[in-house]
Amino acid sequence: MRVESGAALRHLVRHGYLATMRDYPYKPGRYVRVYHRGRYVCTAIVGDVMPVTRQNLGYAVGASGFSSIEQWLEEARRLLPALLRRSLIKPGDG
């Protein structure tokens, strides 16, 4: 899994978890290797996957590294403007 946003990477490193929008259908419980700018950062486990809706984004924005839904969406559009993000990956509840 590529994490290209500096804000998202800082959140992951500082807190040990990250909510992220993806267009690939990740499955809960799957281990993924996390890369930033082509360099390996860590291995993570997918905690939960849900559709991208404003309600779900509001629920997960605190785990995204961004201060608002709008800021998060703007970064997602900048990184991959041609694809609609289909799923939201967030840390598990325990």
C-alpha cells in the first residue's frame, strides 16, 4: 500500500494507525506493506473497510492525518484525480 501524503505518513508513524481512502478492494485482517515514495515504511494490518461516504469520512477523519474531511478529499483528488475512491480503510477497534 502506497502512502504518498506526508500528513498521512506522519499520522501513521506518530500514532501507529491510519485511515485511508483506496480504490483497491482491501480485505479486513490482511497484512499489507506500507511504502512512502518507493521506500518501505512498515507492515500494517487492515482493520476495517467501508464505503466512502461523508458519514464514514467524518467517523474516520481523526485517524487520517488531516484536520477536516475537505482537506482529506482535496489530497485524495490531488494524488489520484482520475479514480473515484471506493473504500475507506480504518484501524480496527481493538
